[in-house]
Amino acid sequence: MNKITLTLGDITQVNVDAIVNAANTSLLGGGGVDGAIHRAAGPQLLAECRTLNGCRTGEAKITKGYRLPAKYVIHTPGPIWQGGNHHERELLRNSYMNSLKLAETYRCQIVAFPSISTGVYHFPLDQAAPLAIRVIQDFLRSAKVVEQVQMVCFDDGTKRAYDHALSELNES
Ligand code: ADP
């Protein structure tokens, strides 16, 4: 059965078909999870990213995983929170959806996501978590290849927010 799982941990360590990177639009690396992924993947990742000419917010591009256990990295710049009236929710939905579509195209069965936009981009976690869980759940209903999506939470507060969102969804 297609399903969503939640784990506490470091996304650079997970052994899945594709991990998603909460990138910035340059795709040339940054802080947070982006920096961690580039450090763990090695310099060839940046070399491939340089060939991609950046990526718009809410869109997604794929590279190889190089030294990572994951075969692919799907890079998506999530929206920067600007108060909520600048299409932030729609753009965050697009980031998840376009990443999942790419995963499907590249025949990935297991995909891992970090909590996109809730770090330095300041998207409120209590809104981002239910939005992410809903879009992933909707996608999994009609997915042909993707079987499992792992939300890899880096801290307890993030894990709690996604646990809560998942239990609310299961109750509804
Ligand atoms: P954004 O710019 O999209 O907000 P950040 O990297 O600042 O991206 O934060 C997104 C989320 O990723 C935050 O919850 C942050 O704690 C988390 N994070 C940071 N490093 C890692 C990692 N190695 N694995 C998983 N999540 C991580």
C-alpha cells in the first residue's frame, strides 16, 4: 500500500531512491539541508547543478546523488514566507507536487522529503505540515511508481507537527 512515514533524522543518511533538497533558486547550494546535502554528496553535485541554470520557486529539477546513499536528488526551491499573501501555500504545494512528479518519471519507489520552507524560509510549521501531508497523500492515491514517502524531520518540534498533521488526516 502507498504510504507516508515519519522519521527523525538526517536526510543525507537515508537509503532511498530519491531525496528532495529544499534548495534555493540558484541551485548552487546554501545553508540548512541544502548545505548538508552538498557536503555529503561531494563536489560533483555542485558541478551538475551548475549545468541546470537554476530553478523557479515551486518547480523541481533532478540530479544524481553521487556520494549519497540516494540515487537521485530532486531540488526544489520552496517559497520564502512573506506573510501568507504572496502565493506561499500554492508555491509550497507545487514544490511537493513537482518533486513527486519527477520522482514518478524517474521511477523512484521510495522518496524522502525534508520539511521544505520551514527553516530559514520561515513558512509556519503548523501550516506547512498539514499542507505537505495532504498533497503527498493525494499524490499517492494515483501514483503508479512511488510507493512510499518518508518525511525526514530534523528536530523534535518538526516531527511533532508532522505527526499531528498525519493523525488529523487519518481521522478525517
Ligand atoms: P528552507 O530554506 O526551505 O526553509 P532549511 O534547510 O532552512 O530550508 O530548512 C528546512 C528544514 O530542513 C528545517 O526543518 C531544517 O531543520 C531541516 N534540516 C536541516 N538539515 C537537515 C538534514 N540534514 N536532514 C533533514 N532535514 C534537515
